[in-house]
Amino acid sequence: MGLLSDPVRRRALARLVLRLNAPLCVLSYVAGIAWFLALAFPPLTQRTYMSENAMGSTMVEEQFAAGDRARSLARDFTAHRRKSGALPVAWLERTMRSVGLEVYTQSFSRKLPFPDETHERYMVSGINVYGILRAPRAASTESLVLTVPCGPDSTNSQAVGLMLALAAHFRGQIYWAKDIIFLVTEHDLLGTEAWLEAYHDVNVTGMQSSPLQGRAGAIQAAVALELSSDVVTSLDVVVEGLNGQLPNLDLLNLFQTFCQKGGLLCTLQGKLQPQDWTSIDGPLQSVQTLLLMVLQQASGRPHGAHGLFLRYRVEALTLRGINSFRQYKYDLVAVGKALEGMFRKLNHLLERLHQSFFFYLLPALSRFVSIGLYMPAAGFLLLVLGLKALELWMQLHEAGVGPEEAGKTPGSSPPHPPTQGGEHTGPRQGLDGAETGGPHLPGTTAGLHHPHQLLSGLPTGRQHGACCCRHQALWTPAALHCPAGADEPSSYTPGQLVPVAGASGSTALPGRGLAALPGRTGPGRAGASHLRLPALPAAGSGPLPLLAALLERALLEVTEAARSSPRSLLPRK
Amino acid sequence: MVDTCFLSQGLTTLAGLLLLPFGSLAASQIEDQAEQFFRSGHTNNWAVLVCTSRFWFNYRHVANTLSVYRSVKRLGIPDSHIVLMLADDMACNPRNPKPATVYSHKNMELNVYGDDVEVDYRSYEVTVENFLRVLTGRIPSSTPRSKRLLSDDRSNILIYMTGHGGNGFLKFQDSEEITNIELADAFEQMWQKRRYNELLFIIDTCQGASMYERFYSPNIMALASSQVGEDSLSHQPDPAVGVHLMDRYTFYVLEFLEEINPASQTNMNDLFQVCPKSLCVSTPGHRTDLFQRDPKNVLITDFFGSVRKVEITTETLSLQPDSGVIESSYKKDQMVEELMEPLKYAEQLPVAQIIHQWSCMNVRVGL
């Protein structure tokens, strides 16, 4: 006999597994942690590269030079804002129109669910202003977005000034193949979400917003800009979005190439690129960056206005200008040139960004780890659970080798586990004997080799259930028998319903002797709910029999139809 | 007085006798020149220039094709004898910062689009099927004349193809491809239909040499920009336009062709050396085994230009029938024809056989 069908060898295997299980679990756990930490080191990280052909390796020369205009516009914006207290909508409309854009506004309001229910809810309302630069020679089928979120606490006026100056510069170029939308939102993320919902004609957050008057086609990419002052020492890029979603890596690669080209200092998670890979500092810093990114993704917050764009599959980034204590400062022209270059390259796109990775971790700005390389770490951690389950099953199996099932089920044609045959019989006999019933507790035969043999004995009509069952059998071995074998008659009281964790209720079939319980009602267990299953042992028999009975149900769907076999079962001891 | 007459007559005769060898020498020179006049067997030139890739970042393929078009037109082939197939419109692409221009040199030195470009197959009309139909002449009767290759057996045809390719195929329009076997068969069809006298095939793609490996028709010379396993590289990016402008091989071919004028005697061997590995990074290749003449006797203008040869002579000369070039090409076919038995039509519906079979079958069945 084979390794798994021979009961002696099976028992030896079970004992081996039990002995080795604890060290294996520890090893797997340690391997998972170690793999995760090793992600920061060079062999597992790769250098970033541009995957999209259309945004290829060629550079474009930037010609933006209107730094002064940007600053004066920012000053005006600040003044008007201070005067009006909220976003100076009229001034923005006027300025955008003078630059040459098509200007539209959108008002929105939202009742926040906090501070609390008893008091009057806090109503937030605002107006978004956006201007569309139409592509001079192309149909308006696609667009790019440059958004500047303005909130009551972060005025972001320098970014508004830069955006308007860039709009004026872009308006003078004729090489745009996509429309460009310049969006100023009020109340930060609320305004952005209102605009996005209205643009895509959905309503997922219950925001009341006026519909958009002007539209520009499918958005291919978006950049959100936050500047605190008119000189920056570094540009920080934020990629994590709502629910941990990330933009396509090509967008980050694009930003990084323009950082390199313009000589800008660019940071990720506020950290510079590790320069020194030979000593421990470099890898340590990249481990820190990696963990920070994991934590930020795990928090689920959108860490910038870009995070809300990602839900609509619009690749987006947030660029934050940081002004810290460094000698070398970049003015608005440098930031403007980087943005101009990025937009010009995005203009070359023919399709949405799809060539590069959507799931990745960044130990540094120019290095990434793809999902294929960081998944094994999670896999190792989950392997511990699998090993534990295997150990549990083996323990139950070992415990249940002795006592035998006896008697038949009081009811008629119950779904009983087919694997009854005693230890000496093969599963085929177990199939045959399935109908003779009773709590043929899935006895001694191991469930591992059963599924295919069970399947072969099934009528075709049952195939679906059988397949499902097979899947389940592999996962939760069905060949468990109820350790309370001696209690059988009592444990199969007809009509007894035992509350089972995870069972979504039971349907009693009065015509039958058994209470029918729905199949494993966990997600992913399709097709089992219509099958009748034996009642579980009395709740008082302890957790282990309960568990065993639960596990026993894995094979029960299979056996339901195998009742026409004439051969008798149960070579019992 | 009579003496002077006799003396002058004698002098004239002597002069004539002395000049006679010179005369015969001159006569043989003229015959040599006449010989040269008909050295190549062609009387007209055609060009089929194909760019197979679309999208803005394949700007360089369009620029390649247009630069060959420009040279070919400059050297005399008229638009009516050029079939230009461009898979995408770069000059009027919304991303082009200088509309209506296609540059081949950076800093906008050379606009190969020009003022009078005539594109015959444009955009989505450039397909494998259309290309093969153009070559073989199996074209629906409604096709305008400018889209046809109306060549005859005295035509020298230049075929230039560029785009993305691989080992044994060339990609058309990002959705289909032509294999080297199909191309070789198309050329064989052209040969059998007597659609060319000599054919020069130039290809500038990655692994271009694989495209001419399968040719088996006579009178074909082929050049490629790279060998199997090598990539053809692009030449220079232009930051104002934002794309690579040309491919290396065609860039140097263009520079070479700019030196040629209709009267130049540069031959094919110079074209083979036009881009050494140091400039091109890939290894250009060529194939001349199917070609009857020696490449060093083949002028560049035999294929790239349409040269109206005019020679002014004052002597008379008697023309001999043309040398063995044409005869040898047809002789083999004629011999093959004589050996075969005369052809006759096969019966479309062999009624007798059918009836016979049917009756046999019935007998077996026992009817």
C-alpha cells in the first residue's frame, strides 16, 4: 500500500509530524520575520526602472521659468484668502480665466458623523474651483490632473501660485495630447472626494455635491502638490493611499528620474536615499523606510489627496515641499520644472499606466520590492497556522485510532461519512458501506487519500458537492471519527440541534432522523449548505469531540449520494 | 599643278591610313560606352518604403522611412513610382511640438517631411495584407493608381522596411506580423510574374538579417541593420521633441545618400560599409548570393535613383543584342518548360469515375 493508505506507516508519519511540528513552526515564523527584514537588502531589492515604453528613456527639456509670477500669485491668493476667510473663489475664477483655462466650480457639503449624535452635527461645506486646459489638437478623450488641496489649516498658497503659473506656461504649448485639469479643493480631502465622486458620477461617501459642469475625459494620472513655503529644501513623495492602495510604480519612477535630472533632493517617508550600502547604515535605513511604509499602508488612511484618486484607478502621487534647515534651497522654478517634465512625459502615454507593479514596497526611493518577493514572508507566517492545524488533526487522529464507531444512525439514509471502513479496508469499501450508516464516524482511514477515491464512486450529479468536499477534505481531513464513539446513540439524537460556531443556523428536516445542519458556512464553502449533516455531539462532550465532529463534516457531502451501494460496510473491529 | 593634286591626294590617303587605327579605336570606345549604357538591365525604378510601427514613441521609424523617401525622390524617382506606407502620422500628432515636421537630426536641422510628401498608405491601411498585395499586384481594381506597384520586368525596385522585428518576423501596427517566409514567397511571386528586374531589400529592425535568410528568387540583394540576436539601436534623442529621432543604421545610410547625386558612380560595396560596428553598435549584414551582377558593378543610383541616361555622340554605332544578363535568367525557365509535357485541364467533375465508383459500391452492398 502507499504511504498514506497504509495505516501503520500513516501512524508513523503522524508521529513524525507531531514530533517535528514545534520546531517547524518556530522555524517558519523566524523565516518569515527574517525574510521580511531581508527585504531591505540588495539582493532582494531591485533598482527601479521605467517599464512603460511610451514614457521611455528620453528626456524632455523643461522651459518653465515663471517663478516670480508664481510667487506673486501666491501672495495674492494669501491676501484674498485672509480677507474672505475661506477659499477666494471669485479671485481664483478670475485668475484662471485670465490664464486661459475653462473655469468651473463645484459646491459640496457633508454632514460629519462626529463629534457626536446628541449635538447638532457638524456641517462642512465648500466650493472647489477647477480649470481645464483643452488639448489644442486632440479630442478631449483623456486628461491629467494637477490638484492643490487647500484646507483651513494648511493654506498651501505657494502651491496655488505655482499651479497657476504652470497653467499659464502650459497654455502656451501646443504639444498637449490630453486635457489638463487644475483643481483647487477646499477642506482638503473632503473637497477632493466630492470632486472625484461628481466626476465619476458615483456617490460612495454620501456627500452632497453639485454636478460638474465641465468634464475632460478619463483621467490618466494625477499629481497633488503641497508646498509650505516658496523655497524648498527637499521634495517628499507620498504613495500610500486609501486602504493602503498604491499607484503604479511607473509614476514613482517618473518622479524619480526628474528628481535626478533636476538635481532635486527627493525623499521618501521623509528619509533621504541611503548612500552607503556597504556598512550597516544603508540597510538599516532602508529597513526603517520599509517598515514605515508598511505601517502607513496598514493604517488605511489616504496620506494625501492622491490617495482618493487611486480608488478610481487613477495613478496619483502627492508631492510635499519640505523646508528644513539645509543650505541648498530650491525655488519654485525647480519644482515647476520637475512638474512640467512629469506632465510632458505623462502626455506621451497612450494607455493607462499598467506596465509596472501595482503592489510593491519601497525600501528607498530608487529601490523597490515587488509583491512576488515580499509575499513569501507572509506565506511563512501563515504556514505556522497550517502546521498547527495539521498538528491538531494528527493529534485527533492519533487519539481516535482506538475506539471504534458502532451502531447505525437512527435515522434513515443519513449522510454519513463514507470512510467507515475499518482500518483494514480501503476507502472503496468505505464508500459502499456509507449507506449503512449511522455514525460511521469517519474512522480510521486517513482522509488524505480519500478524496479522489470518493470522487470516483460518486454519481455525476453530486460532482459539485464532491469537489467541494474534496477541497474541504484536503484541508480538514474528514477521516476523523468522533471520539465519543461510545456515545453514539446519544450523540445522534434526532432533532438535536447543537449550536456550532460558524454555523449559520440549521434546518431541521422533520422527515429525517437527523438534524440537518448547513454546511460549513464560512466564506468560500459553496454548495455545502444544501446537504444534510449529522447532528453534532452534545455540547457537553467537550471541545475536542466537537472539533472532531466539525472536521468530520468535510466528507459528508460526498457520502450523501453514495447510498445505493449494496455492499455492506464497516469492517469494524 | 597636277603634281600637287597627286601629292595632296597621296597625303590625304596617307593621313587616312594613319588615322584608320585611331578611328577604329574611337569606334570601339563608343561601343564600350554603349555597352556601359545598357549595363544594368533596367529601364525604370520603383521604390516601396514601409514604416510598420505606430505610436508617438516610434517616431524614429517614420523618420527613417521619410529620410529614405527624401533621398529617393531627390535622386529622381517620382512620386508616381514610390509607394510610401507610414503606419502613423507623426507630423500631425498632437504631441509634436513642431507640427507638420519630422526631424531626422536633432536641433531641428533636417526636416525630412518637407513640403511635398505624398503618403500612399497611411495609418491603419498599412497592414501585412496590403503590403503583400502591393508587392504581388493582386489588388482590387478600385485601388487608385498611386497605391499600386506597376512594375514590369525591366524595373529595379527598392524595398525599405523599418519597425520592430524579431527573429524571422516584422511587426506591423502592434497587432500582426509578417514572417520571412511570407516575404520570400511574395518575392518569388513577383519573380514569376516578372514584376522586377532586380530588387534591393533594405531592412532596419532588430534582428533584421533574419528577414532575408529565406529569399530564394534570383536578382535580389539584401541589406539589414543587425544580425540575428542583435538589436538595432536608435541614434539620438531630441529633448525638444522628447523622442529618439532616428535609428543608427538609417541615420548613417541617410548621411551616405546625401553625398550621392544622380551622376555619381558610387557602387554597392560602399553601401555595405556604410555603418561599421563602431558607429552602429550592431553588425549590419548583406546578402548578394542571389544577385547576378557583382555588387561593385552595381551603382547606387541603379536602385535609389531614376537616372535618365543621356550620352551625346557624333559617331554612329551598331547595337548588338543585349548581353547574357537577360538570356541567362530566362534560359533556365525555358529549359524546364520544354521538358514538361504539355498541360491540359483537369476534369472538374469526373462523372465517369463517380458513376463507376457508385456502381461498384452498389455491387458490394448487394443492391
